[in-house]
Amino acid sequence: MPNKPQILSATVLISLLTIGLCTASAQEAPRPLPAIDNTNLPQQPVGREDLLGVTVYDSPELTRTVRVNSDGTIRLPMLKSTIKVEGMMPAEIELAIADELKREQLLVDPFVTVAIAEYHSRPISINGAVKTPAIFQAIGSVSLLDAMAKGGGLADNAGGEIIITRPNGATGVMSVQRIPVKALIDGSDPSLNVKLTGGEEIRVPVAGMVVVSGNVKESGVFPVQEGGSTTVLTAIAQAKGLGDFQPKFVYIFRPDEQGTRHEIAVDLKAIRERKIPDVPLLPKDLLYVPDNNSAKLRSQIVAALIPLATSASTATIYALR
């Protein structure tokens, strides 16, 4: 029986090796990484105030979410230096963190992953004559029409253009671009549907207004349509037409650059008989339609209407008979 102890020793040795390999494998098994729901966040350069999910393999003390500082850097625990990340893609940030961990001799060969948890560095605001003014982040590809949809579309009192103000590079000077609404909506010029990258302010001005009063069925404040399409006849139509009296002349009171209003007599009878062309109205015009009461002075009516015409911004109805 001299060989039995040797066989037993070999068996024990194999068992010990198996246990050791299993233990080593268990120690080297990767730890589960914290999940970050960024399935809808396409990768793009990181900016200030963005929230990053940083995972360092087998180093839970370094695995965390961290927000980019106002100077474009992040700081991780145990690192003496901050890491500049502004303008970098997530893959580039991974390499920068790994290099810093090795440089400060915290880890020999770190494995780092970076995911975008939240974007906050690319705000786009849309305001003015839209249904739901909003501020949102430019995530992925965003166009002007996308932004208009975020604002709920144009309000009823929207003017004929959209004004986009955006940063002009590192100069700090803001550039302004004006987009005609009709051409954008019609799609006649696809280049008008500009791409937005963040930092833009989109403003839809309220349409200019005219005041129509006097011998009409519903006096009020009405929007001026673009392209000169709001005329004396269309303004009277917006006021539900003339009253009982059919005047020969109507009067436009138009302010100059100094705010002084000038009277313009318009031959309404000749326009209706198509002897002369209709007269376009401009924003802040006051159209007065006289009645058959000769004792009513136009100057008194105009004096009462001037404050209304100057501050006209809504279609509030004013009955001035």
C-alpha cells in the first residue's frame, strides 16, 4: 500500500487547485454597473451643467454621477486635479479619466465608461406669439420646425416672421436671423428650417395691429397681415362691415416716426366701384369710418382712439359709435 498516500495527495492537490481557480474567477468577475437610462440621449459633445454617469470598473468609490462645473470641468473623489471635459465626447472623457487615474497612481490599468445622464448645456427657448412658450434642450438633431412644435405652434396673433438669436462662436456677439413664417410653413425653401444646436432664443413677434372704429358693426383692434394684404376694405370686413350709413370717405390716421398722427382721406366709394386701388394699412394705423352725424367731430373720436392704437396688442373689442 505504498502508493496510496501519493494518490490521495494528488487528489487533494487537484481539489485545492480547483478551489483556487474558482475563487480567483469569483474575485475577478465584473461587478454590475449602475444603470443609466440614456436610451433617448444621443451622444454629442458635453457642455456645462450636463450630468454624467461615470463608472470605474471594480472601483465603487469612483463610480458615481457627476455634474459638469461652470468652468467645464468635473472632479472625482481621490483625484487631486479636476478634469476638463467641456466639448468632449463621452469616449474622450473615458480616456481622460483613465489617464488621470494612472497619472496619480490610483489605478494601474483602469477601465472607465461614461454615459450622459442629462443634458443641460444646450437650452433653446421659444416665446412670443406661440401657444405654449417653452425652454428645452437641443438633444440630437433639432430643427426650427421641431422648436415650433415644442411651442405648441403659432398663436392667432402671430406676426409674419420668426426671429432667431444665437451666440456667434466665442466672440460673445449674438447673431440675429429672421425667418418668414409663410415660406417656412409652406416648405418652399427647405433652408429656412434651420438646424438648432443650443443657445438659441426663438421669438415670434405679435402681429402689428390696426384700430377700426366709427360706423362699423363691430369696432375693434385687428391684426395686420403680412405683405400689405390688410387694406381698408379687409379691415372693414374684419369689423363685420359698415353700419347703416354708407360714407363716401373714410379716414386713416397714421403716426410718423415722432408719433404725430396724420390724416389720410380715402375715397371709399371709388374703391368699392373699383375706380381706384384699395389702400393698404400699416401697423398702428387708425381707420375711422364716419357716420351721417355731421355734428360728431372726427378729431374728438381720434383723440379718444389714439391711446388704444398706440398700445394695441390684443383684439379687444371697443364699441365707439
